[in-house]
Amino acid sequence: MELNTRNVAVAELKTQNQRLLIGLVATAIAVLGLTYKLIAQSEIVIVQTPGMPANSIIERESFDKWAQMATLNAITANLGQINPSNAEYQKKFLQLYFSPTAYTRLNAEIDLRVEKMRVERELGSSYFVFKRYEYDGELNNHFVIGEQHTVNAATDTTEDYVFEYSVHIENYRLWVDEVKTYKGDKAHNSEWMKANKK
């Protein structure tokens, strides 16, 4: 091999090595940047709950109040619609939002409620009509207030109900830790507790 040809070949290989090295460094920087972005990410795209505003902010450890209201309203609607024919579907839906201990209690309560309906032959339908939402910052509880309708044959019975939720946000999700239901249209918030202590 001639010396000139060898020098040209070596020069081409050096140029090619430099280009490969620059490409490798650029790729490494891009991978490090993407890794940092994934680790530091606090907002993600999720499927929105019906009724949730389009500009809701959902982060790793927080939801805005409108997003919380929409999610709790959807949960309440499903809790209000439980009957023997759809109980299994409702349990699967509610499992997505309840913490494991709360879901275990809820699952047992749904089974008891469905069995009671079967024994009493209450095979009509029921649904919840949302009236208002309240949040108590002192107790950190959410209240979904409305009417529980029970439809049997030709009658539609209506009762005012309050669903009281204790929740936490973890890993971009709202988790229900506890739910209480009671008749009436007055939330058992901090003001109600102070008034009833006396």
C-alpha cells in the first residue's frame, strides 16, 4: 500500500471516528436530559373524569379542587346506583378510587346491601342527583350533597343525602380513605361540629 493512500485512509478514519464520537456524546446528553425530565416530571396526561374542567391541574401530589369535585361526584354517582344487577361493575369502578383498606370495607358493605335488596325484593333502580359540593379545610373533608332517588314500579322516592369523603392524592391519583353517608342536606363540617358540641 502506498504511503499517500494509507495517509488518506487514516485521515478518513480519524474524521469518521470524530463524527461518531460527537454523535455518541450528543446521544448521551439527550438520554441524560430525557432521564432527568422523567424523574423531575410532576404533570402527566391522564384520562379525565367526566365533569372535570379542561384546564385541571393534576400533579404527583395534588389535584385542584374542581378536579377533586368531579372525581368525587363520579364516585358518588356510582355509589348511588348500586343494585343487584350492576354491583360487580360498580365494585370494579370504585376499586380504582378507594385505598385498599377502604375498598375492603366498602366491598363488604356493597355485598350486604345487595343481599338485603335481594331478600326484600327491592330490584328497582336508584340514582344520585348532585346538588352541591363543599370542602372543609379544617377537617380536610369533602362533602357531596344531593338527592338519592329510589325507583320501584311507579314510585320515585327521594331523600336528601350527604356523602362525606376523606381523601389523599398519591402518584397522580385521588384515593378515598373513608366515606360516610347520612341523610339530610347539612354537611357535618367543622361549623356543624362546633354548633353540636355545645
